Amino acid sequence: MKQNLEYLFSPKSIAIIGASSHPEKIGHIVLQNLQEMNFKGEIYPVNPKAKTILGLPVFSDIKSLPKKIDLAVITVPRGLAVKSVEELGEKGVKAVIVISAGFKEIGGKGYHQEQKLIEIAKKYNIALLGPNCLGLINTHANLNTTFATGIPNKGNISFFSQSGALCVAILDWALGENIGFSKFISLGNKAILDETDMIEYLGKDPKTKVILGYIENVCSGEKFIQTAKKVTRNKPILLIKSGRTAAGARAASSHTGAIAGSDKAYSTAFSKAGIIRVFDVETLFNLALAFSTQPLPQGPNLTIITNSGGPGIMAADICENSKLQMTRLSAETIQKLKQILPGYAALYNPIDIIGDADAKRYLDTIDVIVDDPNTHAILVLLSPTSAIAPQITELAKGIVKKCKNIPKPIFCVFMGKHHVKKGQKILLDNNIPCYLFPEPAIRSLETMYKHWEWTKKGEIKIEIPKRNLELAKKVINEAIVTKQREIVEFQALKILQAYNLPHPKTKLARSSDEAMHIAEEIGFPVVLKIASPSISHKTDVKGVIINLNSPKEVKNAFLEITSRAQRLRPEAHITGCLVQKMAPKGCKEVIVGFKRDDQFGPLIMFGLGGIYVEVLKDISFGLAPLTRDDAQNMIRQIKSYLLLKGFRGEPPVNFKAIEDIILIMSQLSLDLPEVFEAEFNPVLVNDKEALVADVRLIISANNNKKN
Amino acid sequence: MKQNLEYLFSPKSIAIIGASSHPEKIGHIVLQNLQEMNFKGEIYPVNPKAKTILGLPVFSDIKSLPKKIDLAVITVPRGLAVKSVEELGEKGVKAVIVISAGFKEIGGKGYHQEQKLIEIAKKYNIALLGPNCLGLINTHANLNTTFATGIPNKGNISFFSQSGALCVAILDWALGENIGFSKFISLGNKAILDETDMIEYLGKDPKTKVILGYIENVCSGEKFIQTAKKVTRNKPILLIKSGRTAAGARAASSHTGAIAGSDKAYSTAFSKAGIIRVFDVETLFNLALAFSTQPLPQGPNLTIITNSGGPGIMAADICENSKLQMTRLSAETIQKLKQILPGYAALYNPIDIIGDADAKRYLDTIDVIVDDPNTHAILVLLSPTSAIAPQITELAKGIVKKCKNIPKPIFCVFMGKHHVKKGQKILLDNNIPCYLFPEPAIRSLETMYKHWEWTKKGEIKIEIPKRNLELAKKVINEAIVTKQREIVEFQALKILQAYNLPHPKTKLARSSDEAMHIAEEIGFPVVLKIASPSISHKTDVKGVIINLNSPKEVKNAFLEITSRAQRLRPEAHITGCLVQKMAPKGCKEVIVGFKRDDQFGPLIMFGLGGIYVEVLKDISFGLAPLTRDDAQNMIRQIKSYLLLKGFRGEPPVNFKAIEDIILIMSQLSLDLPEVFEAEFNPVLVNDKEALVADVRLIISANNNKKN
């Protein structure tokens, strides 16, 4: 299908199924839009009744169309639409846009009709866009198959959207702001072509510099991540994913029937793929403007040139609250500034060239700063004082001349809407971003800087930890055969061994005497834990006794635990007790776990044990497979990371040991697809080691059913 | 001075000291602006050389001016400016605007000249604005004494600013957006008139509905809070306070020489006064638009009407992430909607009236929702689909007609910039806020809702806890006399007694025998702590031993502690040991403290003990005097509040007991101005009580010097 995408975006001939003479019908507007866009190829209107529409000869049906047709746009009602796709397939048409609605989004019969559509498209290998969509625009191919009004300028921004209405709004905004677009795609129900196909195509499209998108769900999680990850090395992808709250998700599912996955998983997937997640349309535009016109900053240092103190301070505040930094200007730069600026100017960043600055003083200062070796990005901030307002055109032209091709990003903020208007327009027309306020400019630059860091990050190899996969699979299969939903302590011990997970010495004792011997063998103090495949929550039966210091204490504890368990859970088979070496003093407890996400697969979790995870929800996430870098980020992301780093003179914990355990969890989640959820809890860490003291695996219900 | 503010804002006659014939001079532009504004009173230009300027007869000096002059605007250089104010004072002029610069903001001589200015203004009781300012505008009095270009429309928004350049930018923005203003004031160096004077005046001004401001510092903390608190009951105050980060503050202090206080104290002061703190100019405008045109919502429930699913979901997401809620529509409302909407519409909030909705469908839906009893606010969201785009004017007019005087706030979001432009203009011209995107509309509404909650909150009485003030003062005075900087354990015990603070039974033992007796008297287990006025960090000398269970253990501990202290700190006078009852098991530790802020006085702090405060910085703040409501909010604000509420079946702690201790700390901070910092740490809390186990007071260095 993918090779047919070229026919979708750059067709030489287009058939319009349902072309109409009625100016209000979609079949008419699409035709009109194509003509207005000055489409260079052939257009074939299809309508059983009309003779000519908008000056073009009409074909009565699909069969009577000429042989070689690249793209068909379908605007007829649902039933007819499905039939048409079949006929078009037979005719060898490579790409189809189904604008018609009434499919999956209305459920019931619509759903089944959409399934039929998918079947047909697959049979004929058709690149099918929609159904229930607005169509698409490719300004560079003079193509507009939408029924929206207005044609955007040519540009290097491409946009795809799961919401047709949002396409309309953004198109209207682009027209008003005079922003250029390259491709503009309404995805509709995504029966065949989805966001991943668009990302792949636009990633390779030389006319696209920035990819924007609005989605409510992702169709194929892993493919999406893999595809996007490659693209974002070279082109930024900015996505709005809506339905992120309960209310939003409810609205989303009543909208295009998309089931929104866990929002956490989406955020994690986006960051894994280097996709920039955006939460509102305004930010999307601000970022598009920045990315489409300016080079990425090669570091965090921002230099601010201003003619007004107040706004300069505000800008410095925003910069300090971001990942950017205020540049420390070089001594040479400050010397140069001294020579060109009046004595009352503030030479240190923000450089305040004072309210009486004219265009020349601005341009001279910019000249100096462009050459400053410490500066990675420049912000020119302006209040329309009486000194600069009359020279605003001159200044804007000067900035364009000086800065159009410098290797550092430059952003202008001309505050105001009246006297500065002409200057703003000159800048924007010449690809220098100009914002009304400091905030969006600096925030956009910050995102560019973070994206630059992403592009610099080399591809890090996945480490495959050594493990005895056979043993692990055996444990899982046994559980499935015996219809166990959980694998705990005793069986789980084998999993620890299979994955070479460091753990406190532990052995199963079937009698109190055996417990005493084991305790003596592994050394005091020890912990005793009930061992029974039927008891997963040991504390419910008070099945754990800690800090046992002598054989006698061990013996008593064994008898106490087993008899209590027998009494409280008479139906349970009790194997005995696990005898475990006590954790060294001063250990901290962390938790490593995973849960399988419907869309994106194993979502690995990390947090500090106890209240930090349970009450304060201080948890970080990553999607398997994880690199060591990912594991390090996960550890650093939690707020209680500071506790692991050590405080009050404590040494930091052994981070490498925790990373290893996180990486093993990642590998385990990939090795054992039958496991739906797993947890190492607690993992005991100090400055020397990290020991997995307890393990719990949950087998997915499907597996139990299967067996 | 304050009674003279009327002369500043609504003068009948104005003298311009430094009026000029040169069109580029400030003294010319001010005169021109006054004339262009069509000022109705007398204007007297003063210039030693010219005969007439801009058609007006010129006075050669201040002495030759007519007798009754309300306001003078000074544009002459610094030295002359100071002299002029003196002469104007002698003449009985009530209000003066000093536009001239070169005062405090340049330091050195400028600072001294400003002091002189203040002296003169006080002597003659002059309401003086500036120096180093842009002047002011009062659209309702046809007054424009600024040298900025352009006149804003009449409106009900007033704005004051410590940055003249920001005034210029905002003026320009207002002109471009056609936004009306009432008063527009550039504060300059705030030699006499400051933000508090403006808040007081504008609070009473019937032509001002919303007060906006930009400040870099506050001149008089307590007066500011008291004044603003009264005003915000009736009018919203929206302030930007910049210099909030280190970089910003550095820039601020090189700007108008204002010393920015602790940013935390500012935030706390603003919230105490009901001031809405804003962080960027864009938000300031979005909020000004909302507050100046719409009534406050009487509750959190927002109903969204949309013609497009995607933007509807985004809006629902934003709403759910705010303090607002998505309305659950009444059964009756849903019935009514069923009758007017097509079958495929989504009747539940967000109400999706679908892309083919025309103006009538929109207006019918609005009609139903206006009457819905559960709805507190309405958002009309629109994508310019082909169905609605041609009817945009009709729709906007319809909304104006229906909603101009309803008691619920209504916000429109017409997405786009081209087809929707006319509609947006009609709405804005008729005081219906219309935004380009859902985010700013919903965020503005959220702020209005929070402000409504503030206005509903009754004035809560300050509770004065019973205390023995004489005893407390005695302890402090003794410390001052003996040049102690710290009051700890032993002396501090008296402070606990003076304020009736519940604390674990504690007594001073001077010998090991006495320690044993005391321990038996108060009951085991006990803690022993070194008692020495010279040892403030007891742990440095291992001066605390806990969990002593017998007289013998107490005796040994006494000897161990005192001998070790003697050895490690041979210079210290050791009084003995404090014998303290051990805390009940399972207690949590909290910390209550205060620190005196330069601007706003005692800043009370609260947090969970140990790592929560020290490492995670999970602290909340309040300014004394605190009400019980304030104390409750402080407790609820920390993230680890959840731990106090109890989890895993634990009971919640006794919150009332913690509140009491916070209120006592507030009272103590007011009672004892000599104390610069104080801390109750730890305070041991469980479900029954809260006990102050340790106290530390720091005497301010000034007091030590004084004595």
C-alpha cells in the first residue's frame, strides 16, 4: 500500500465519485477546490445524471472511466461508497479518499461496513484515506481534495488530524495568519492509512520540515514508536493527543469510536520516540513557527536584547524557569558592547539598550551578540517607545538582512499590536519568528533546545542480560497448566534464579527442623515467610516474621506461621516456610514492576517503596525494551530520587545495581508475553548492592483460558 | 496626600513645566497628547523662551503662572525638576507628575536627589507620581499626560505599571485590539505614590471594574495587603510581579533599583490579599477580557457546546485538569436537547451539535443551556465548517442578543482567523469574550471561579491564643541582655510554658541522681538531651539518647552525655540534661516555623519533618496573622498531607491540634518582634494530640547590637 501513497499525495489523474452540479454538495465543492487550486492533472467527474459539471465532461459510472486513474475521491453515501471502492479496485486505482461518513463512528452497521471497506482496500492494495474525513491538501502539487473553503500558502509545515473540524479551524487560522503549509491531511476513521503511515511518508517528504498532528489514539503502538523514532532524528514531530483525562476520554470514545489507551503510556511512548507532546493548539502553532523557520540552538544559552527593563526581567524570569540559561557573555563581547552602547545601558544579559534606542543601536547590538561565542540563541525584545516606533520597518528589515542565514536561532518579540504591526509582518514574511510576548518565544526555544538534545543522543544499544530462558518459561508454563493466576514467592524464586537476580539468600524449609538448619547455614538474623501457592498476600495471614536471631526463634516462628495459616486458610496447600537472610541495615526499598499496555506493550515502572509509591504516587515509567540510558532516566525522574542520592552525609545507593534490575525487568517483560504484570517489591538497596527480596508475577487471563 | 489624588486623575488645570516647540521633545509631545485627547480644562505651558506653543500662550516661569493649578507635569532635567517641585509646592499645586529621569534608578547623586524630591513633596502634601515615569491617562477625564503615541478607547480596565516600557507596549496592544481602558498609570520610581495608593484609589473608582498591574517590588508590605484585601472583595486585582527568579531579580535590581523580596513571601501575600498573581502579559490580557465583561460563575460547572468533536475533547481535557468541572446536565435539559438536536448529536457534555450545525442549531442549544440549573458557565466552541462559516455574523449577533445580560458567564471560542473574523469582532465589540483557542477561555474561567470562591469567603476572625506574654518577653530579654543569638531547649522550655504549648513532660536534671528521680516521676521510657545554652546542635556532640527504660539506663546515659559534651566542647557551660517523656509510638513528625520577611513580616512555614522538608522541600507558607482557615489551608497544601490523613487503615492525625500550634506560632511571631526566626521541630502528632518536642528561637542581630 505504501508505494501507493505517492498516488494519494501527487496524483496525475483524479476521479470524483459523486461529483455534483449543486454548489452546496460536497461533490461539487471538492471539484471546485481542485480547479481553484489550479490542479495540473486530469479530473474526471462521475455522476449518473449530469453531462458536464464546472465545464468538465461527466462520466456516468466508474466502469466508463478511462483506464489509468491515480486517485479517486468518494463523496457518495456509505453503501454506494463501499461498492465504488470495489469497482475502483477492479479498475486498478491506486489511492482512494473516502469522504463519506456513517461508518465506524456511528457503530453497529457502520462498523461492519467499515470492516468491508478495509477488506476491499487490502484486496486491491489501495492506499485508502478515511472514511469520514475532510480529504487532503498538497500545496506543492496544487492538490486540494477537501471540501473546506480557502487555500493555504505553500510552506514546509505538514499537518495530519484525526478530527476534520480541527483541520477546518487550523486551515482558517493559517489563512488569517498567512502561514504556509505543505501537506494537510484529514485522517478520518483511519480504516487503512493512519498516523504512522503519515509520519513515515512525511518523514521522507523533502517538502516537509516540521510534522504536526492531532490524534485521539494510536493504531499500532510499536510500529508507531519505531517509525517516529527514526523520523525525529531529522524532523520534529509535534503531536496533540487528546482524551487525556477521564472526561476527555469519554468524549473521545463518543467521537470517532477510538479507544484511548492509558495516557501515561502515551506520554512514555512519545518521549521514547522523540515526539514532542503538545497540549493545546496555540502552543502547536508557536512551536511550528519556531521549528519551521529557525535552526536548532546548539546549547542552552539565551541572550536577550531589550529596550525595556520590565519586559527584560520578565523574560529573564521565564528563561530561568526553563531548561534554558541566561548566557554569561564573554569578556570580549562586553568590551564590544561598551563601545557601541551609551553609558547608562545594562551590558549584562538581559542587555538593556534603554528606551531611547533606535534601529541602529538595536542592529549594532545584534551584530555583536551574533558573534558572541557563549550565545546559542538570541531574543530581540522590543517595546514600541517613541524612539523605535517610527523606525520599526527599518529595524525589521535590518534584522532580516543580518539574521536570515546565521547558524543560531533568533526570535523577536515586538510587544504591541499597532505601531509594531508592520515590523512583525516583515519579520514573519522573511522567516524570522516574531511573537507578541516573551513567554511563547522562550518556551518555543526551550522545546527546540530539548529537541536538539534528543537529536544529539546517539542510538544506545539494548543490553540483553544473561538468563536461563528455558527455566523461566518452564515456571510460567507450569502455572498456566495448573491454572494459576499468580506466581509468588516459592515458584517466583526460580524466576529470580533464571534471571540471575541478586536476592537475599532464601531456601524453602518444609519442617521446623529444616528451617533451623537452613537458618544456621545462611546466617542470622533471618526472616520466615509462609510458602504456599494459594496464599499470595502473605500479610493477610500474618505469614511473615522478621528479625529471628536464634534456631529456637526460627523453630517457634515456623510453627506459629504454618499453624496460623492452616487455621485461617484451611483449604490452602502449605508447602512450608521460606527462610530468608535479613536485609542489611539502612537499606532503602525500591519497587520495579511492569504492566502490559494494550497499545504500547510492557510499561515498566519504578519508584521508592512504601508511601512514596502507594500514597504519593511518585512513579516513573518507561516502555520496553529499555536502554541503560532509559533506566537511568527513570531513576532520576522520581521526586524522591534525592533520597537515593544520599543526604545528611549518607553515601548514594548503588545506582548501577538498580539499573541492572530495571533492565532485567524490561527483558523479562519481553521474554514472557504470558505475564501480564510483574513486580519486584521490595528491592533492597544500599551503597553496595540491590537485592530483590520478593517477586510477584500475574499471568494474563487469556493464557489461563487458552489452556 | 491621598485627598489630592483626585487632582492627579481629574485635574481642571494643568501646567507643563518644560513645554517645548520642538516636536521631538517630551515637553512638546505631552502637550500635544493633552490637546489630541481633547482635554477640557486649562493648559499652561511653561518655558522661559517660547511665546506660544501649539497655539497656547506660554508662561516664562512657575511664579508667573495663575494661582489655582491642580496638576503640573515636569519634563525638565533632574536638577531643575527638583527646584520646580519646590516652587509648585509653594504655589499650592496639589499634584505633580515627574516624567524626568536620572533619580534613584542611576544610584549615587540620583538617589539623593530623589530623597530631596520626597522631602519636598511631603512638606507641601503633593500627590507626586514618578519620577522616571511615562505619565498617566484617564480616558474618562480626557486626560493624557504621557509622551506615548496613541489614545486608548474608554473602558473599565485600569492598569498601573512600574515599567514605563511595558505601559507603552500594552498601550500599543490595546490600540491594535481595540480594548478600552479607564486609567493608565506609569508609576516610575514610586518616590511618593506607589502600588498601594493606586489600588486604594482604583478600588473606589466607579469607572474601574478590573485592576491590572505590573510591579517589581512592593513598598509597604502590610499596608499593601490590608488595602488590597478590602478591594478584592469587590474588584479583581491581577498583578504581574517580576524578578521572581535569581536572574530576574538581578535584572530587576539593575532596573529601577528595587530590591525584590522573597518570591515565596510575595505569592503568600498575594493570596492572603485575594490578589490574582499572573506570570505573563498574555494571560493578563485574557483575564482582563474575561473579568471586565462577564459576571463571576456561581460555581464550578462548565457546559461546552461544540460543532466539532476533536476540539470538544481538548476542551473537556483542559476543564478536567482545572478546578472547574464538566456539568452533569439535568434530565430536563437533556430532554429539551433531544427535541431540538438531530439524532446523531452527542447530548452529554461536551454537547456535540455536529459539523453540519447552523446558527439556528447553535442558538437553540444555547437557549436550553442558559436555563440548565446545573450549569454555572457556558463555552461556545466553533470550528468554521462550511455549514456555519457563512452564518458567522448571524450567529454572533444571536449570541449577543441572547447572552448580553444573562447572569452566567458565557465565553466563545471561534477557532480560526479568516472566516470567523467578523463574528469574533461582533462578540468582542459587545462584551462577549471570544478567544481563538479553548485553553485561554477555560483557564480564564477557572481563575474567575477561584476568585468567586474568594469573594464568598467571609472574613474569618483571628483567634488570639491565651499566653503569658510577660514570661515570654522575659526569656527574650534575658537572651538579648546576655547577647545570645539562640534560645534553645532549656530556656525555650519556658516559651513552651508561656504559650501553653502541649509538649512531652520535660524536666531539667542537674545530676544523674536527679535524672533518675525525674524519669521515675514522669514515667518510662524517657529521652535524655544535653542542656547547655552554648550547644545548639545537640547531635553534634551526640547529646541525645532515646528509649531509656530503667533508672540505671538513665543514670548511665546522663554520665555518658555530660562527659562527652565536656570533652568535645570544653568551653561550654553544661547545665545538665533534660529528661523528656518518649513520644507515643507511631507518631508522625511535623515542623512549624517562621522567618521574618523584610517586606511582609513573619512568614509562617509548615511541613512534614525529616526528608519531606529537608530533602523534598515540601513546605507551605502563610503570613501572620493567620486565621484558622489559613492554618487549615497550609496543612492541606503540602503534598505529604496524604500521609497525615492516614493510609493503610491508619486513623488521621489530630488536625485541630496542629492548627492550634500553627496559630500559636503566628501569635508568637507577632508578640516577639525581636525573634527573627523560630522553629518547633519536631512536633509529634498522632490521632490524639500534637506535642512540641523541641523549640529553637533566633534573636535578630539588630537586637543584639542594640543592647
